[in-house]
Amino acid sequence: MLFALLGILLPRAFANEEFLEPEAAFKFAAEMQDPKMIVVNFAIADGYYMYRERFQFKAAGATLGTPELPRGIIKYDTTFEKDVESYRKQVKIMLPVEASAPFVLTVISQGCTDQGLCYAPMESVVKLSSVSSGGLLAAVEAVQGVLQGAGSGAQTSLLNTAPAQAIPVTGWQDSGMSSIESSLQSRKLLVILPLFFLLGLGLAFTPCVLPMVPILSSIIMGEGAQVPRSRAFILSVAYSLGMAIVYTALGVTAGLIGEGLAATLQNPWVLGLFALVMVALALSMFGVYQLQVPAVIQSRLIRVSEHQSAGKLFGVFVMGAVSALIVGPCVAAPLAGALVYISQTRDVVIGGGALFAMAAGMSVPLLLIGVSAGALLPRAGAWMETVKRFFGVLMLALALWMVVPVLPGWLEMVGWAVLGLGYGIFLLRPLTGKFTIAFGLVLAVFGLAQLVGVASGGRDSWAPLSHLIGNTEKPLQFTRVRSVAELDAVLASAQGKTVMLDFYADWCVSCKEMEKLTFTDTRVREKMAKLLLLQADVTANNADDKALLKRFHLFGPPGIIFFTAQGTEIEGARVIGYQNADRFVRSLARAI
């Protein structure tokens, strides 16, 4: 967990031991085998080994293909607490290349000793040239340097001769981005589809997808007390298909245009319209009216399909399609990987297939609701009305949750106060049933806390009373950057500090989770105090916001980029999507 820090401190701590210099422990050589193939070789000293997944390759003035690495020795590594693949004695790597002139190759690697010393990442730089007639050409120039952490002054001027293309070998990022990209680049649907289905299943329990559960539940409840399990499952399938198809289409579109689609869908008009739909569903749950397709349209659908449920199924399909707007703005590692792949390759078949498989994984809880409707939802009696009112309140809560990004803090707290106190008092009024009384008390206390908080000047619905109980901890201070030019200026004057750039938006739920749950953790704050903290607020989605996102191939927040004190991005340290405090501490350890 403290790997990056150890990489800085251990070489000094063991200075008196007879450890080899990194250049001697891992002797680097590279040459052209033919005009289209580089042979990279490391001679590894006895008692030393190199990590397979730590190899990265860049080329200034050339285009690299996928590296061909031999299989290594797999063993459990106590430093990383997982199985890792490593090399001993020697490793030879075949690296395809397309170049019409001399170019500069940079190889990033890392190794350790059997005695427990782990070297910091090592940069090996060589200038190569290919000839049309083929044959071998030895390296013209080779420079090796060990990067001693973020504060290192080591630089390689050769890297600035031309734009470099980074080719990561395998996944090292904690976000899983590299492994996701590797699976996509394999173009093997039998690998890609199951992987993205499982990733979607994991995302199904995030705040971006969970709101769909009460929406679908309310639709099933609207069918009445005697809805058969088969009917509930068909409704779930229709809803899930609508969500999956539109989600895939939105993802492919975002990948092709490469900017701003998520933010476009999060404007006040779209959010307000969806909130009104939720309120309409809630009123139907309260028995204000019966929500159904107009008789004229329904009669035509009946004549076409000879099934009275056709109109209902079409409406549920449309509701699932609209619900995809909730999922769209949530950018997690799997989604980001698919969008990057589509934007770079324009391959909508592989990218779209991956997105649809991920949406199918997200739909599993929705389908389970349909399958188990008979067991989870009461079929008759007074309980039915109680459950319908409960789902109605959930619809109102979801409507408020949808428009929170465009509401001032005090109005959000008033909304939660009214909802909590109103439903809590309603449940307490009969004073019957221990569970009902307990649940009503919890809601009433929640609503009262929001009301007291807003009346006393609080503006944080996550901690409505924090300003009254002596919470004097100062929030982390981020410097806002509004454009690429401002970012470059700040990076040029980093004053010897590692830089963290946080992409944020008011409409990004995961961003607010990071802010309220992750950045407030004591361990996280201690590590972030060592960094120069920058934040790019892309809420407005203007031209400068789009340019910032495009520079780092991001399709929306949350995204965190780390830079060295010299202003270059730290490879393999990106954080895409939400991370809890424990996981983010590990991410920080790799960057510091």
C-alpha cells in the first residue's frame, strides 16, 4: 500500500548494503531486428527480478504495436498482496514499430531484490533507426535513469523531441483501466462480453443504477394486487431492454463525438422533465389517478397485437429508455475504457457490444425483481396499499434526488425535511407495529435534522448538523483551473510538489461521494496535504471544459490525474470513477 513511498525511501535506507545500482541490476539493451521489429532485452542479475506488468513503452516519432512479452514466473508478492508475474536472469521483448525516420524509444520498468528492496520505476531511453533494406542496427544512444518519486529532478530531454505514444502492457492501475483496454484490444467477443457483463453487475449496486429499482417496482405495483410472476418478469425485460439499448446508443455516440454528451443530458430541463415523470408515478401510487395508455392508442395496439398488455409493455420499454439518462452521466472505469476504445478505433461493433453487455449486467437486479415479484411484493390486503404508498414516497425522493444538482443547498435540505417529516409522521400516527414505528421515527429524526440544519445556517444535506457540533475541520483547498492554458501555467510552477487534478461537476453523483466520503477520511487528508490540489469544474460543459476533458481522453467526471513536479503525468496512477477511502489511499501511495 505504501509502495510508491517505499520506492523513495528504501534506496537510502539500504545505502550501506551492497545492492547493485539499478542500471547494473537490470542491464538494458535494444536494437532493431528488422525495420518493423524492436528487440528489447534486460539482463537481470542473480537475486533480482522484474515485474511483467510494470513494463510500459513510449515512442517519440514512431507508432508502436502491441508488445510481445514471454510468460514469467507467477508467485504471491507480499508487497502488493496478490499474485504477480516476474522475470529472472533475462527477458527479451519483441516490440512492433512503424517508423520512417530515427525515433526515440522509452522503456519504463521496475524490479526488486530477493532481500526485500524494491527499486523505483526505471526509465531506459534509446534512439533507434530503421533501414528499408532490413538487417540489424545497434542503438545509437542509450540513457538510463531512475525516477526517485515525484520530487525527482531526473528528466530525459530526448522525450521532448516529439509527441510520444504510450503503450501500456497490462493492467497496473487500481481503476482497472489497462486490463479493460487490453480485453477490448483483443477484439475477442467471447472474452469481452462476459467481462463487461460482470463489470455491469458490479455497477448495478452504485447510486447511478439503484434508482431504477424503485421505478420498476412501482411499475409492477401499478399492475395491481394479482400480478403474475410471469407478467412481472416480462415487464422487467421490457424495461431492461429499453435501458440497455438507449444506454448503448448513448455510449457509442459519446465515444464517436468524444465530448460533453453526459453533461448535455444533465441540464436543468432534462432533469426537471424526468423529475416530473417521477412525481407522476408517485401520484399514481397514492391513488390520485390510474396511469395508463390513452384508450385510442391502446385500442390500436390491441388490434395489432391482440394482447391488451402491448400498450403497457411499450410504455415500460420507453420508461427504461428514459431511465438510461440516469446511468449515462456516471463514468466508471469500464465505461471509460469502452468509450476510449470507440473514440480511438471507431469500432462500434466491439465497443457497442461491450456497452450492451455491461448494461445487461446492470439489469440483473431489475430482472430479479420481476422473477421474485410474487415472493417480494404482497398480493392482496391492506399491505398492498402500504407498499404502494412506500413506493410513491420513493418516487418523490428520486424526483428530488434528480434535481439536486441544480438546486441550492438550502432548498435541497428543505425538500428532504418535508419528505422525511411528512412520511415519518404519517407512519407514526396510528402507533401500530414495532417496525412501522421504528421506521417512522428514523424518517422523522432525519427530516427534523435537515430542518434544524437549514434553519441554523447549514447547507450540507450529507451532514446537516456538522456546523452545530463543533466540526471545525477545514475542507481541502483546491485551486480551480478553468482551461488548458491555466493548467499548463500551474503545472509549470508546481514548486516541487506532486500535482493532483480532480475533474468535478455538480451533476456528478460519484464526484460528490468522493468529496463527502473519501476526501474527508483522515488517512486520505494526510496524504493529500502533501500534494498541490487542482480542480477542474466541468459543470458548465463549455468549450474550455470540453478541451480539458479531451486533453486527457476523459468523457466526464469523476477523473483524477496525477503529475510529477516537472508537470508530466504519472503513468498508471489515474483514478476513473468512485473509490472509497481504503482504495483511494492505495491510489495516492502510487502517486506520491
